[in-house]
Amino acid sequence: MELDFALMDESFSGIDDPRKAGMVIYSAQQLIFMTLCGLLCGCDTWVKIADHVNFRRRLFMDRFELETTPSHDTFSRFFGLIDSKQFKKCFALWVTRAYEGCSGKVVAIDGKSIQSNINGLATRYIVSAFVAGDNMILDQVITDSKSNEITAVPELLDSLNLEGAIVTMDAMGLQKKNIKQIVEKKADYVISLKGNQGNLHAAVKDFFYDLSSPDSNLDCWERDYAVDSCETVEKDHGRIETRRCTVSDYRLHESETSDWVGLKTLVMIESTREIKDKVTRERRYFVSSMNPDAALHLRTVRSHWSIENSLHWVLDVVFKEDDCKIRDKAAAENLSIMRKCALTLLRTMSDKLGLSRRVHRASVDEDYLISILGGISCLLNTLQVHDRSNKLMR
């Protein structure tokens, strides 16, 4: 997927700069661009970003017609002053303009910490919407505690165009308000079901227990509901994992489902892992608004985990997000958005390098960095026009 970098500049140019015009040296666009370059090269602190700009001063000073490079305090102050909600909207606007849409695709919603509880720093949590397969981050909401993910999900859903998509979430996202929002946006859902929804969870669990029981009346040939199942087997590094998905459009008692808009299918996935002589089994339950197609539901549930493997893990390992020690809340949130911009750009490259190797190569090969940014001359020229017309200087 190719992204229009002119759209990126256009989307982020609407940010309100709270600094006094005429009293600064570096424009908002310049600082954002420099930060993005630093992140693409593996910088994870303001000091490293400032050092990177200084090491590559020719790239920035010549093209921006600057006499000096910004200090780490300049970056820190700027990103602490920028309204994080507005900055997030700019990122979402860029994605909306650049991305063709998520109809027919799995949109996984999940949260992770963006700051370790080190040296008294409060841990913050970020809830992201991620298109599985395309590896595209659509939007995010940041909260101060894990429990606030429940309130963050409706805000995130409200910002997304989900028509035709399949939304997946863990059990914390299984709330009646969320379900209603998803259906109103003309999307489907497959959401994990656990004990936080006690009555519904117990009813679904009992149904599948009765269905698998040899003495069950549910399995008679006169039943008025459909049952479908499929199975996959994976062998890797001495481990054999078997996943069996069973789905049914069996109608539970109205008292258990009346408030769950669009609920159509009950899902159970049985996972069996064999490692040498050790065998473990697990049953997981889900509710869905889609027709009872076992293969589709199994693929959808598996796709949900891409948000862990292709987003959360990458942000922690490649960009060191979980080790972030920035104390200012707004600055930490804005830098989180910038990391996602950098990750999105890295994934536009068509070479066969892994993300970590792309970051390393960008740090030592200026031409490669420019190729990641794509059309850098046009973008920089556009930024210079903004600088002169607005007379922004630091």
C-alpha cells in the first residue's frame, strides 16, 4: 500500500501551534518532521532525536534554511504544548485520506501500556484500532488506567469508519454500548466472552457443553438451529497445536440476549497443545453478529492476534515504547502517535528487510531514509512555503 506524503503534510498542517509567532526559530511542521526522521532511525528519547538532527544537520539545515538545530528541550517543550487530542485527530485524518477503507477486513481493537512504572512514572494505556492483514493503525485513545479501556472503546469506535468491517475485541470490550455502536456503523463483530458477562457466559458455556455431550437432546436431528465446525493443525518447533472451531445460531433465552444487538452466532474454540509428553487444552467462547461459518470465525479470531504481534510487539521491541520515561502526559501521547506514523512509513517499503533492519539501515544510510520518506524534496518544499507564509521560527 502506498501513502500520499502530501496528504500527511496537509493533515498535520492544521495543528494549532501555541507558541508565540515571531518568537520561535523552528516551525511546528519542521519539528514534527525532524522527530519523524529520528524515530525512523531508532531514536527513542528527545536527546537522541536532537542528536540525530545534529548529526545530519546538512539534511535539515540546508533544506529548511536554518542556521542551528533544535535542542532536546525544544522538542520536549513543543510536544508537551501541542494538544494531544488535536494531534490524534490529525493522524486519524491522514489515515482516513490515505487508506482506502476497511470493508471486509478485520479491525482489531485492543489496549497496551505505553509507559512502564519506572521511577514513579504512572503507567498509561493506549487503546488502538488496527486493520489485520494491512497492518494499518486507524486511530487510538489513551487512558490513565487499565480499567478505563472500557470508557475508551466507545470514543475510539465513534471516530472510525467501520462500514463492512469485522470488529474484534477481548472480553473487556464486550459491552452493550459497544455492540450497539458497531451495529449502527454497519459492521459485524466477533468478541471474546468471559466471566465479566456472567449470565451470557454461563449460558453459552452450558450450550456447548450440552452440544458435545453424547446424551444431549440438543444434538437431535430435528433441531431448528445450525451447527458448523472446522479444524486446523499446526506443527512448529516440536509443538503440535490443534484448533477446533464450533459455531451455532442457537437462540438462547431472550432474557440472556435481548440487550445484545445483532447477536446471531455463538462460538467456541478448543485449542489443544502437545509439547513432547505434555498436553494442554483450553476452551474459549465468543459472540458474533455473523452467520455461523466456522472457518470464517476461526480466521477472524486468529486475525485479532495480529494487533499483538504486528503492532504492540513491534512498538515495544523496535521503538521501545514500553520503556518510555517521558513524564509529561501530552508529550508522551504525542510521541506515541509519532511512533505509529513512523511504523506506517516503514511498512510502505517493498524491500525484504525486517522492520528492525529497516530502522538500522535508515540510521546509517541517508539515501535509504529519504526513500522511506518518499518524495522528500516535494514535501520539504511544501514545508518551507508554510514556514515563510506563517513566519514561524522556533
